Amino acid sequence: MNNMNQNNGMQKRMLIMTLVVFVFFIAYEFLVLKPQQEAKAALAKQEQVQKQNAAPDVNASNTQMVSTDVNGNPIDMSKSVDALSPKAIASSQIVSVIKTAKNIIEIDTLGRIAQVTLLEEKYKDENANQIKLFEANQLRPLEVRFADVNLNTEAFKVSAVASSSNINATTSAQELILTQTLSGTVLTKKFTIYPDGHYDLSVNTTNDKQFFITNGFRPNVLADMYAVHGFIAKLNDNTLKTIEDGDLDKNENIVGAKFISNFDRYYATVIYNFEKSLSVSLMPDSESNPQSFIHGGNSITFSGIVGPKNHRDLEALNPELIDVIDYGWFTFIAKPMFVLLQFIQGYVGNWGWTIVILTVLIKLVLYPLSYKGMVSMQKLKDLAPKMKEIQAKYKDDKQKQSMHMMELYKKHGANPMGGCLPLILQIPVFFAIYRVLLNAIELKGAEWIFWIQDLAEMDPYFVLPILMGATMFLQQKITPNTMQDEMQKKIFQFLPVIFTFFFLWFPAGLTLYWFINNLFTIGQQYYINSVFERKRAEKN
């Protein structure tokens, strides 16, 4: 049986651990991960500028990727798949421009998607220009690599011919055929492009020439570099395989994928086929970022989309595509939470007030847990004098001290762990709502009131972070504190300042959630405090 110091010590350690988890999680995301990503992006951009005019190097790779052809024979892709680093694509290299209701897709002389420009009003960068998804020197979607090294080298020198240089698919589906005539084969890509921006594609070669085709490197919208970037695939057994940028140190093969996607915070390049699964080879680039190549054999058909990870748009194409949106460990909570958020927004019409309503609903659902924790803290506060008496009386007999402490807890219905366990149980909910609000592109460009014009960006005047810190400070003041250690007290006193500092750069939608959460927690705490005050008055 634990003694009183062990019980109190355990309670304090768990409470501190909980808060440290929050602090570490936030600090890692915004003080470590974000700067690393920005530094990496800046370095990549610098390297791109240096390589823009460099000659293609088809012998650059020493890595061995062994894949198989349709007959099961091994194919050495070491010189074909890691081939040319795509240079900046000039307008003279664009063979076809496709306009849909939601984007403009430019196809280059190698039959790749050279650029995608988003047309909807909310998709603008920091310079108020419509967002373009790809940078100059990255692997482009639908680039083909041949297993035959010589054929592959030739393919990067021969231009594809487009059936039309301009296609208007804003109101109805349109077709585009790209033909690349090489010495050993003819590569044909047949597109059907739809008004919503997605496409169906059939690719084939003559003379049984084996090829691979990529969905390209992820969109690289630097203004939105808050969250995880990388690769995700949904397998035939419905599990998800995720590899973050920088984490692929060797070649990997995936057999049986329903979709593959390379993604950043809001946007993705997706290829999918739910009728015939895809075989994929992953290769690390120079920075260990995952590059995915689909085994095409000599013919393959699939569908794809390049653009925002909008929940409704993905669901309309196929409900399984919702899994393109990665919520991390707490997806099982986050997915239904977003569905609820979207449902509320459908009636409210304003994403800011939707977040407020969702926060209130979450507080109501979790109220029984919060209530138990608050009551437990009050009971421990009231028992503090008696706990000190027992500690002093039996300071030389830890066994008796522990026995009398347990009797005291039992008599008054107090639980030394009751104050922190409810808080710990709420951590998954916080992480889930964090991921939902961080990854929901629906919040981009969504205003709330007055100065909050974009819930996906930080509060420009820091009003919400300061209010969040102030309410956290007030909440701390009215919450019973049974800590005796002065160092622990000082740590807790500084937490509102630390959290305010972290939240200065948080998306306004997430800060709004935390602020409203604090307000209702304060209200609940005031209520519990008043109940106990009345009980104390009745006893007196």
C-alpha cells in the first residue's frame, strides 16, 4: 500500500506529465518541426535555382531498385527511375492547357502535369495570387520512366504531341490524347478531364515496353507549412501506410494499393484505382523524401486528382478517398469529429461559430469527466489540513500513515488520482481536434468576426492568443491547488505565459477552440466552487 507522499507524488507527477505532454507537443510542432521544414524548403529552393540550367544526369543514382515485369523477371531501375531532375518548365514547353471549373492544368512536352493553378477565390498565396501547386525543380505528376535505360534516355528528349492545345472542361468532360513516338515504342496517354478537376487516364505502350509512372512530388505551398508532409497509401486490407518527408532511407515496394498520395498540409497529388489495385515502388530523393512510381507494365488505367484535400470533393469521388486526409494517431476520433463539424457548419454557415458550437458540445459530452475531476480536487483541498495532521502524527511510521490516509480518502469519497485522470482521458480529444482544425482546408479563407478573416492563419493582432492566456490564468486561479512544492507551483504559474507564446502562431481556428474551451471550464469551475462553498456554509 502506498503512503501519503507516494499518493500525492503520483498525482503531481501525472498532472505535470500531462501538461508537459501538451507543452512538448506544441513546442515540437512549432519550434522544431516547423523551422526544420521551412529551412529544408529554403535549402531545396536554393538547390533548385542552382540546378535549373544543369544538364540532366541519368547516371546520378547508385541505388538499386529491383522490380519485376509482367513475366516476373527483375528490372534494374537504378538508371531509369532516378533519372532526370525536372528543370524549370518554360511556357514554350507547354503543349496543352486544360481549364476546369476549379483549376487550370498545364501539360508539358514530356506529357507531365507541369503546373496546376487553383481558381477558387479562397486559394490565394501571401501575394494575393492564385495558388500554384508546384515549384520549378520537382518531380512532376504523370512522368513516365521506362525500364529500358536507352529508351528512357530517349524519352526525355522527344516531345509528346497533344490532340489539342487548349481544352475547356469547365462544364462537361473533355478528352485529351498525348502521343510520344520513340524509336522502340509509342507511348499514348488518353485523358478524360472532368469539370471538378479530376481525371481518368489510360496509358499504354506498343511493343510490350515496360514503364513506371509517378504521381509526382507533393504540392509545395510554402505559405501553408504547418503540418506533416509526405506520402500516404491505402492498401487492400484498408490499412494506411504513411511516410513523412525525410524518413525514407531506402527503396520500398508496395503491392496492392487502392490509392497513393503525396501531400502537404492542404494539398495532394493523388492516383487511385478501387477496381484494380496498384503496385508501387518508393524511392528516396536526395533529402530522403518519398517518391512513388506505379508499375505500369505495358498498359495501365487509373484516376487522379491534384489539388485541395477538400472533404466533400474527395467523398464525392469515392468515400475511401477521405483517407487522403491524414489525422495521425487519433484518426478514429478526428474523422467523426470533422463530420460533425461539417454538419454543424451546414446549418450555421460560419466556420468560426461552428467551432464555438463544437467546443460547447465537446464540453457537454466531457462534463461528467470534468465534474468528477473538479469535485475530487475540491475534496482534496478540503482534506489538506487533515492530511497534514496525519503526516505529522505518523511521520515515523509510513505504514500507519498510509493506512490512515486511505481511511480518510474512503470516508470522504476522495480519490488522490481523481483530479488528473479526467484530464489525461481528454488528451486524445484535444489532439484529435488539433489535427482536425489544422488539416481542414475548409477553414482556409473562412472568416469569423471582425479582425479574423482567415481561421487557417494566425490571429494578425494576437487577440485570441492573449484572451486564451488570460482565461488560462483565471482558470488556474480559481482551480484548487493542493501542491506543496514551491517549484511545482512556479511551473504552473508560468504555464499561461508559455501557452500564450506558443499560441501566437497557431491557426486562429485552433486558438478560438482553446479560448472557448477555457471559458466553459471557468464556468464549470465557478459552479463547483459555489456548490462546495454552500456545503461549507451549511456545516458551519
